[in-house]
Amino acid sequence: MRTFALIACLVSLFFALIHAWNHQFEPMPDGHVVCMNDLQLLSPHSAHLKHESNSLILSAQGETRHATFDLPLGATSSHLFVRVSAQAKQLIAGNEIWQDGRTFIEWLTPENQRATASPIHSAQGDTSLTSCFAIKVPLGDLRPVLRIENLGKQGDYILKEIELTPAQQTRSWKLGSPLIMAAFAFLIASLLAANQIPALPRRLFAASITCIVGYFFIIPGPWPQTKGLGQALAWHHQQAKPTETVSGTKFHPPIAPQAIIESRLGDQKNVSHQSNYTKLPESDNPALQAKKILAKVRSLLHVALLFAPVWIISYAVGSKRGFLLGIAMALGIEMAQWLFGYGFQADDVKDLLADLCGISMAVYCHTRLSRKIYSWMPFPFPQPA
């Protein structure tokens, strides 16, 4: 009965984590919301763009295959909340995988050089996407510029709707997320307490290793965007949405006083935006970088990902408990990818098999080598079970 109660608490805590994750952002009080109407005001130099039904259409024709928009966001924030709807129409990609239709934010240095970039959307063929997510604002004195490109051989790239809002993490998330992680560690340690073996410090150590793996590879995962877990990120803020008058006419909130807009428009005319038709730089996330580098040996990466933590956990609480926690971590990683909207495909089945291989190797090494290692180096590791 105690075990079932602990499992029920873990399930409830998981749903609490989902709720907290999806409500972790709020708009900056002094930030400006940039939307489609504002882009049209901010783009006098982009006359080659077509404007139809409040959409921006960029064709794969001519020398100018891009449009840029300075973003007067107004506030320094930790994140940028993005709501986007875009599509490709008969867009045939170029020879490189990045030669398609795409929208991203360039973060430019004071010398007008690209420091990094935040991808927002890309498409080819006849595909469309409507999504909302948050991107982390890079550190430094950088200027955000929205950039739309169509580097395909033919076809149109259509930006239907976009909304960019300076955002910050809520105080409830900052305070609540460490408590949720601590609660996970406590409940996992309690589940490991069958017959009061192993001792509490060893159980807490194994539970902490499990939570660390979850923190880096399950929530939030090695992705450049913060997406909703199981559903869209909740964003309840009236000023971040078009408001309706009594007559039913919709108005978007102004992003800045008219004088500021005119000043920025004048600045834009003096800025020479280079084409920079290149592949976007990779994310600084080390887990994502490792995933990209080791894409051809993806299975080996998953073997290594589970091998080390499961061996350490087995060293602390025994091979049986280590095996079960390893299986939980493997399923958690794949479930998180599915809940974040990345799907579950044949490659994910291979990943699970590779995870099982890494877990089995870790348990085997524990049963064969852990006691020998303990005789050589007893501190700080506990006596293996």
C-alpha cells in the first residue's frame, strides 16, 4: 500500500510539474509587443515583399531573398515569448538543408555583426505551422533583428502572423521548480527504501543522480526553444493579444510612441544589412552540440548517456534498483520528446534499445567491477550492494 501511495504521489507531482512548466513565463511590465502590423510599419526598405491579407510573402526570386526588421522590444528580458504562424507554398529547397524558407532573430553586435541567431520557423514544400514557445535572450549588448529568408529554388514563404513579447520567468516557477525537484528526489528515495536497505544517504544520492539526468535531458531537453509540455505554453495577458472594441474591430497594442518608431525607421535606413545567406550557428547547449556532432553514432550516444549514471546509481543502491531507475530515465527521455511535440519514430525505438544496452552494460560492470573499485578507492563512494 505504501508503494502505491508513493507512486500516486509521483504521478501527481508529474502533473504539477507539467502545469508549472506551461505557466513559467509572464510578460515584462515595460516591454513592447511586436506583431505583424508593426513589422509593416518597420519595413520601408523591404519593398520587394508582398503584402496580402495581413501576411508577408517572400518569393524565391531575384537577388534580394530576405527582409530584416529592427525589433523595438523596449525592455531587457531573460526570454522572448514567440507566437508564430507561417507556411511554405510550393517551395523547393536548395542544395543545402538550410536553403528553404525560414524566420529567425539575428542578435547583432554594436558593429552590426551577427553574434548568434535564434531560429523561429522554417519550412519547404507545402507545409504550415502555428506554434508558441519561448527563446532565451543571449547575454551582452546585442540588438535583435527579425530576419525572413527564402533561399529555395522556387516557391513562396508566407509569414501569416507573429507576436514577440519580452518575457521573464514567474516568481512561482523560480521558487517552485527547485521544490518540485527536491520532492521528486525525496519520493524516489522513499521508493528505494524496500526493507530499509539501502541507507538513506545512499538512496538520496541515487535519487539526486536521477533528478540531475532529468533536469538536463528530460526537462527541458537539449532544444533551442522552450515549448509547452503536452500542450502550448500558457500565456494569459490581455495586452499581448489583439483587443476588440465594441464595434468588433481589432487593434494591436502599440509597441512604442510614434516618435520612437520614426526615430528607429530613420536609423534603419542608415544600416547596411548584409545578406549572410549561411547556415545558422548551432545552439550553445552542450547536450545539443554533442547530439549534432554524434548524429551518425546516435545509438552510441544513448548508450553512453545511460551507462554512467546507471552504474553510479547501482553502486549506491544495488543493481536491481539501478536497473529500474535506468529504465525510468530512458522512458522519461522519450516521453518528454513526444510531449514536447517532436514525435515518436523508428529512430526513437532504436534509442530505447540503445538505452537498454547502456543500462545492461552498467549493471554488468557494477556486478563485476564495483567491489574491486571500492577496494582501491573507498571514498567518497558507499559500499556497493
